[in-house]
Amino acid sequence: MMLRTVLRRGLRLIALALVVVVALIGVLAAAFRLQFTGAPAGWAMSTGNDALWLGHM
């Protein structure tokens, strides 16, 4: 009887920890998604001549 109670509490604690981790990952993913929405800033856009391409034979 005591062992069953301890196991249930342990499983509940593990389940709660997993829920917290999944929630944190979801919040971080949403924050990154919101951060990279919209038009890019002027400094982040290409000017069309900002790369040097080297060829080889």
C-alpha cells in the first residue's frame, strides 16, 4: 500500500516535470516565431553586391 502511494507520487512528479519542460519548449518556440515575423530591418536586407563568389577550374 505504501509502495503504491510512493510510486503514484513519483509518477505524478515526473509527469509534472515533463509538462513543465514541454510548456517551456512551446513558449520558447512561440517567442522565436514571433521574433522572426514581419519585414526585415534595413541592415538585414541584401544590397545585391555583398558577396564575393570565387570560382575554380
